[in-house]
Amino acid sequence: MPYLTIALPKGKLFAKSVELLAKVGYSADNVVEDSRKLVITNEASKVKFIIVKTMDLPTYVEYGAADIGIIGKDVLLEEKKDIYELLDMKYGKCRLMVAVPKAKKRAKLTDYAHLRVATKYPNCASEFFNKAGMQMTIIKLNGSIELAPIVGLSEMIVDIVETGTTLKENNLEEIAVVQPATARLIANKVSFKLQFNRIKKLVEDLQKVMVEENIK
Amino acid sequence: MSENKVLQVPYGTKDLLPGEAGAKRKMEDNLATNFSQWGYAEVQTPTFEYLDTFALGGSGITEESMKFLDRNNRTLVLRSDMTTPLARMVATRMGDEKDIKRLFYIANIFRYEQTQAGRQCEFSQAGVELMGTPEPMADAEVLALAVASLQTAGLDKFKISVGHIGFLAGLMEEVNLTGQEKEKIKQLVLEHNAVDLENYVNTLSIDEKLKGVLGRLLFLQDGQDMLKKLQKNVHNEKSYKALENLLQIFAFAKAYGVSKYLSFDLSLIRNFDYYTGMVFEAYTPDMGFNICGGGRYDTMMSSFGKDCPATGFAMGIDRIILALQREENFSSKADWDVFVAWEAGFAQAAIKKAMELRAKGKKVKIAFSSMNEMEAEQNTLENNCTSLVYIR
């Protein structure tokens, strides 16, 4: 039997993903987020784990460097890779949204036309504003998006929020939802065919565990 | 010119160096021999054609096509696939539509797109088109030839998924979906998005049993038993006939001895609007993209004025080479048989000897200056020659 290589995302989805995969028999020693080993192998069950940055994960899967992976829908929407999206794992609930400094709130979305938007998600942001008929200047950043309006780099932001605490702390207010997102199980196109029975069983087992754990 | 200025090639193009180019040529020669053993004749079409031709062909003009203008400002396009030009050629140049035509090509294709593994903006394809017959036996021949070609190229661990456009089309017609709903479903199937497909199908007001089939389409992958089971559960003629057609093709594939490579995937519809029947793709481990794909396209020729059923496939030569390299099954080292060196005063004799050896079919390199025997041995190695002939 060939190895099944699973890509896990660093960050907030990591722990829950490892936990659920272990419950359906996919585990290995020392699958930890700060692992020094780049590839963690379980010889007995023919599984390999790789731990990668979230934005890179779809690329690993698209090229077949990993057979399957778990990743947020927000990243899939941004990266638009040619992969199978097999299962909504329902955890890691968050939403991609538009926020502005409270003091500069305007009456409706289109009142913000022609302003600058800082975001880690330039493709999603462009698409969203295009649909709204707004021409914006998109500024791509790699982190700490909330900082941008505070220091005058942009007037608004498009970013992921879970609870909204960070927004509040920085006096930002959500004005529109771009897209809600949860964790998804994805697969490489070729791996899904060549290891179909194994991956299909994994999907079904995960579905069962989700029912048992009442993840909705 | 500043010292660090290196001349670049455009995005998505590359050079093939000695060795690489030779190995590719050898593979192409082997493929060409194989195609002709199956009765296929080679054809060539222009590298660029009028945009109208590709628009008619139904492969669609997208931002991927490389377009430019001729001197009369008509739009030209570098060929973005070979099926359309071949259909154009056969329809306009090759007489009676009732004749069966077996054609093959080895050609470079051009598409602006994000480069992928083994897929640059310019890449080469080998392929066949079998025109003039709707018979399932013809589809089986194309499948069997695809298997033989991949084997000829040196692959053996590949697998082929076979689907049928008619299955999904029939299901969607059966439940009277609107054009928009059909497009949405096709889009989600093409994107391989099982999550949204199931969610979307559940919002439609259609029969619960059909929801189960349509919503789980991406998981309909298995052997021929699955087809037989599904036949009992579909209630429209089109889907039923699609399954029947696949079973007939499979029976012929058995006779060809290639059925062990095949499995069925009813979500396989390929991203071309022109397919009408059986479609297939081939995959090999260690390569995240398909290496070969094709299918039946019975209506395309009619856009060129001839009603003519047709089927065929194309394989990506660069991708196959990459897959072979990953299996460490591909040598791109150029080598020669003999190095002819000579002592001062023996140049003419050396030329004569080299010509003799070449006449015997040897691959020969000759030295351009005299050298002693030790230098000659060194040079033999440096020139990748297997043996030395030293003339004195």
C-alpha cells in the first residue's frame, strides 16, 4: 500500500485536525505544530504528515506533494487551486469580513468606493468589491491587518474574524460579510482516483466522528 | 552590456538542452511508430489559425489563447489544442464524411496559464483522432491505444478513469433543471467541489433518490459492477444508454487486454464543452496532474459543415517525461559510440575511419587536433563516447 500524505495547516485549525484524524486511525508520534521533523511518518499505518503554512497548503495538495489536507474555506477561496473539496468539517468557524475604524463609519457599503483596502486576501477582496460595483485599491499584507487603518496605510480592511475581539480592541467595526468559512478536507485530483477507496473511507469515518462529537 | 545581464526567455517557455531534446525526440519516435502500428497516419496543421476556427470548434476562446493580428488585422491564435484544427482540416480537406479516418499528431500547443508540473505555456502533445464512426469498439480502440502509448513511453503504474457526458446530462434533463441550475451543477462538478455540490443539490426540489446520486456524483467511482447497479436505478433513457455504452466499451477493452487499467468515474466530464460521450483521463503516481485525456466529440465536426462522429485523445509529453524522471526511469544523457583521435599527420586517415564507422551505423565524434593516446582516452570520456579509436 502506498503512503497517504496528509498536509496539516499551522495555526488555529491544527489541534482539532490532529485530534479528529487520530480518532479515525490516522496518527503518528509527535505530530506537533512546532515539530522539528518536516515529515512525520507512521510506518505501520502508512501515513505521512507534513505541517505547512496555511496559504501554501492548497499548493502542496494541487501538485500532489500531499495527497490530502485540511484547510479553511477562506484559503481555498483565495488560492483557487484545482483540487477536490471533499468534506465540510464544520469546525474553525470564522468569516471573511470588511471592517472600518468606528469613527469613520459611513451609511452604506458603496459610500466607501475608491478607498484603500488592506488584506491578506486580495483575490477575495477584489471579487467582493467588483460584485458590489466598487473600485478599490487593494493593498496586500501578510499579517497584522488591523494595524493598517490605525497608521493610515488604508481606510478599511478585509480579514478573517472568529469572535471579533481583535476588531474591538482596535476600535474597528464590521460593516459587511464577504464569506463565512469552516475547515475543509481537500484532496489532490490524482490521489483521489489512485487512492479512492482509502480516501472515501476516511471521509465516511470523519463524518461518523463528527456526528458522534456533535460538530455542526 | 552589463555583466549580470542574462537574456531571459518569456514566461512559460523553456529550452531543451542536448540530451533532453534527444530523449524527447526518441520518445516521440517511439510513439509515432506505435501509432502507425495501429493504422494511424501522421498529419500536421499550421501553428496558428484564425480565431474564428477555434471559436467554431467549441473549445472556446478564453484569455488562455495567445492571440495576435495578421497584416489585414484579422485575429490569429496560436493553436490551444489540436482537436479543433484537425476537425477543421478533415471537414474542409478530406472528402467523404462516411470514410473512417485514423490520424495522429505530435505538436506544440500554446496556452497562457499558470505553469504547472510539466505544463508550460508552450508544451507538446501526442495524440490521435478517430473519425467517422460512433461504434463503442472505436472508443475501445482509442482507450487501448492510449494504454499502449503510455506503455511505449515507459510508464506502467498508470490508471485510467472513464466517464460519460451522457450520464450527468441525462440526470439533469430528467429532473427538468433550468439552464442556470444545470450550469451551476456542471461548474461544481468541474471544480470537484463535493461540499457545495451536495449542499446545492439539496436545495433543489427534486426526487430524494436522485439527490443521493447527483449530490454524491464525485464519489461515483468504481468498477463495472457500479454501472450495472446504477442502470437499475436511473429512469431516463440518456443516462441508461450512457451506462450501456460504457459497458460495451469495457467489454471490447477486455478483449484488448487493457481492462485492468480502467475504472469508472461518472463525475468525469472534462473541461471542454465539446465532448458528447465517453471521456477519460490517465493518472500515474507521483504526478499530481493527469498525463493523458480524451473522449468522444460527435457534434464538433458539424460546426465545420460535416456531420461526423469522432473520438480521440492527447497525451502530455512533458508531463510523461517528468513522471518518468520521478520514477528514475528516464535517461536524458546524450552518448556516442566512438571517439576517433589521431596522431599528428593522420587527420585524413582519421576522417576516413570515422566515415567507415558511421556507415556501419555507429555514432561517431572526431577530434579536430592531434593528441597523444592518453589525452585521447581523457577526451573519449569527456565526450561521452563509449570507446576510442586511435589512428597513428
